[in-house]
Amino acid sequence: MDTKLPKLNFTSIAIASGLGVLVAVALYQAQIRGLIPQYKIPTPTTQNQETRTIVSEENAVISVVEKVSPSVVAIGVTRRVINPFDPFSIPKMQDATIATGFVVSEKGIIITNRHVVEGEGNYSVVTKDGQKYEVKRIYRDPLLDFAMVQIDGSDLKPLELGDSSKLKVGQTVIAIGNALGRFTNTVTTGVVSGLGRRVIAGDPFSGSAESLENLIQTDAAINPGNSGGPLLNSGGQVIGVNVATTEGAQNIGFAIPINSVKTLVDEFVVKGTVSRPFLGIRYRFISRDVAILNEVPQGAYIQEVVLGSPADKSGIREGDIITKINGQTIDEEGKVAKIISESNVGRSVELEVWRDGKQIKLTAQIGQSSGQ
């Protein structure tokens, strides 16, 4: 029996093919015109891509550390120590690493903090490769917790100073220092947490505390012994000088903006000294609330008068409260320091002082401090 195959209807096939082409063209045109959303298969982030990102970030820090570390030094001191339990014992000389510094000039000039070189003793500098140098000259700034020491060193590589005015909150920073005076060239990282901070900062190594203004706040770990070390950006430029953290704080460190000390560094490199307007007082600001509670005026309470200073010669005494300088009311922290720093050496300033319940007027002539 013969089986006959159905005859193909070529007309129907042609019509179907034509309709298919028309539908395809219509869909394509609608898609490119945005009438139909395009769908793309998402490309998953591979483990290799994540690894490359992490390695890139780590390499940036490693590169800065390798570049900068040879210029970061330890500040040491040799002091005469007496046994407090045996007053008749022979005093012994004791060495201690107390802080950090970093090289800013091939002339052997090193930046650190003032509070670490204020006490008596023979100061020294130890480089990363173990070379020890005696400090020949020290500049101690009367306004900032900042100092410079000079050594007779060779092959010293200065660090590049950046521009702290361009800092942004959230920017990555790196701190290098001698944590706790024992762990040399300790590296910590973090971000700029805040700018323009004012704090009462101290260091248990020196037992000192003072009001510091216009500081950089960072969460990079800064411990006692880190004082004077560099705070760096990801390009390896110094953007701050680390100071000790506030007492009881965690993950909060502070640094002096490098722009605040650049002119001092330049003058010290050229002249070997720095001249600053100088009055010669140590004071504590009395706020309005504290003044009301203690029934005294708001102002600068004098805690110490430097012997032979302009303040001493003008008649200022411990316990006085300076309420005005040249007619400007002392109504905020740092106002006295600001007025004095903006005064010219040799200029006379008029002081209004509260003493024993009375207001008196004194005149002081601004002196000059070399910080030596």
C-alpha cells in the first residue's frame, strides 16, 4: 500500500516566515527605543577581583611605610635616677625611649613634641638602623606642643611635608611611632575623623597636660610613645604631628596640622632658631559658667609667671585673672595666645586684671622667645 506525503503549502510557510521577521524587527525597534527594558545577565564579582582590590590597598600602605620608616626616629633621654627608698644610695644614669620624631631637613633637624623634651636630661636620637646621635640643639615652641631637635647626622632623608588645609574627613591616614616607648616603628592606619578639634591632652611619660587647639582627630591608634611621630596621607606626605591621646579615650588620637609648623621649620632650618612673641604666663581659661559659680570674672587665670619675663616685669602675679588685652575681652579658650601671637615683639599691650576683688590696669611689653 502506498503512503502519500502531504503536499507542502509553500504559500503558508512564506507568510509565517514573513510574520516572524516582522515580529523580530518590531521587538528590536521597541527595545532600542526603550519601550522594552533590556536585561543583562549580571557579572558576579569574582574572588580574584576582590583579592586584587584588597592587595592594592595593602600595597599602598606598605609602599608608604617602606618609604617613610627610615626617616622616623626614636627620641631617648638619659636621666639621673635616685632610689626613693634609699636617699643615701648613689644616683644612677638611666636610659629610656620616650617619644618619636621624624627628619625634616638634611641638616639633622627633627620634629617632635615639646612636652617630651621639656624635662632635664641628655636627649638623644636613635634611627631605625640603630645609629645613636646626641641632640645638639632644641627649639621648644611656647604656643604649640611642638619642638625641633638638631643632631650631627649624615645620610638623613627628610620627609615631604604635605598640605593639611586640603584634608577631608574620611581620608585615609597612617601613623608611625614608638608605641609605649618599646615597640619601635609601630604602624597604624585609620581615617581623618574630624578637623579643628580642641582637647586637653596629656602624656603619662611626662605627666603634663595642656589645652591644644585646631587639631586633626583620627582613629589611627596613637599611644604614649607615639608623640612627635608623623601622621601621613596615602602619598607618604606628612600632614600632621601626632600628640598623645586624651586620657581614657579609645580609638581617638590627635595631631597638630603640619601647616601650623611649616614656617617655624623653615626659619629653624635657615637661622637655627625661631623667634616668637612672648608674654611669659601659664594660665587656665575660666569659662562664663565657672566664673559665675566661683563669683569671679571670666578670663585667663594665671597659674605661673615666668621669672624675668614681660609678664613678670609688668607686675602680673599668680592668681590674677586677665579679663582684657588691648580692650579685647578674654571670652574663649586660646584668646590670650592668639592675641599675643599676632603682636609684634617690642609692642606694649594693655592688660585689665582682676585681683582681690578689684580691677587694675597693667602694661606689658611683648618679648621674644627663642625656645632654646
